[in-house]
Amino acid sequence: MLDFLAKDSGTSFSDQRLGAITQLKHRGRKLILLKPSTYMNLSGKAVQYWMQKEKIPLERLLIITDDLALPFGTQRLRQKGSDGGHNGLKDINATLQTEKYARLRFGIGKEFRPGEQVNYVLSEWGPEENDLLNERIQIAGETAKAFALNPIGRVMSDFNGR
């Protein structure tokens, strides 16, 4: 999703401390996109560093993550919540010492056999998924941009379930 947002705005990522970073403007707002270069289980370190460096308040933080519990292409924006078993969110929660930040979960489905979760998460999309992927990512990108401009309750109302 971050690659889509960067490409759509004509920017590109550069490797910096703890991750790849790009900035874009959207309706007068500066959006800072971070792809942590730490292991996913240590994402909190990168998030915290860039929040401090760029003086980003917690209420303006949006974490975008995959979610096995949601059907493919389904998105769910929440104002706060548990890690739901996601190790990246678990580390962000521990590092920031709170669960009170926005997260946009993107469903990747759970079409895997027991013990095959890692292979499934790291595998390529299937043909049916590829056909829908661009449309679903575009909607998620619109959600992220709307988050930058509007109260989260309104964005949740407008985009959850789309």
C-alpha cells in the first residue's frame, strides 16, 4: 500500500535510519511513509524513532498491516485495539506503551494449512487475488489519505466495509 501511495504521488522511498522513508503532500498535509527495515517483530523501534524525529503525535499515527483474520481485500480501520496476534503490532504496542493509535488492517485471508502460516504470508498472490489487488489497494490508499484530513470516526464510517 505504501508503494502504491508513493508511486501515485510521484515520490520514491530512500533508505534511512531504521527504514525506507518518503514524504508526500496531500491537500496541504505532509504524509510521512515508513517501511521499517527492522524485523517485523521489532517494528516499534522504527515507528518510535520516526515519530520522535518528525514530532508526530500519537493521534496522527496510522499503522497499516496485513491481517490473516480478515478475508482477502477487506479493510478495517480502528482507532485503537489489541495486536490480534500480529507480532509487528505487538512490538509497536510494547514500544509505544499503548494500544491507542489508529491501525488499518488489510485482509490477506487464511487459505493455508496448519503450520504453513509463514509460507502463506510470504507467498505471491494468486491469480484471483491479483485481479482484485489494485482496486483494493487503491481503496486502502484513499482510506489512509482520508485519515490525514478527517476525524477517524468519519473515515471509519466512510471506508470500513468498502
